[in-house]
Amino acid sequence: MTPDMVVDIGRHALYTMLLVSAPMLGFGLLVGLVVSILQAVTQVNEMTLTFVPKIIAVSVAAVVFLPWIIRMLVAFAAAQFGMISRM
């Protein structure tokens, strides 16, 4: 196994991790932005108001994108197991 192969596997792992986590992070970011704008407009500074909508949004995003996430992770694992014979 050459250092280039290790770097390529690490790069591919990081890219897959970013793709898999992006939907949940994006939904959490959007909901957090909307809630913070609503808090600024209404001047309600309740800390728990920011957490509950984010948790719900991230949970919904995880359920909606779960089939795609599983496909991405299975494809990554299959690619890694397929590389074993070439090493």
C-alpha cells in the first residue's frame, strides 16, 4: 500500500462523510437562521426555542435522506472492500 493510496482512501472517506452529513447540517442551519430571525424580529430571547426546531428539522432530514445516506455508505464500503484485492 503506497502513501498515495492511503491519501486517496482518506480523501474519499472525508468526501463521503461531508456528503452524508450535508443534508442534516443544511436543514439545521436553515432552521436556526429562520428561528434567529424570528427571535430578532419579536425580541424573544428564549434559548430553548432554538434547540427544539433544530432537533426536529435534523431528525426529519435524517429520516427523509436515510435511504440515500445508506446507499452512499454502502457504495463507499463496497469500494473499499473491492480495493482489498488490488492491494
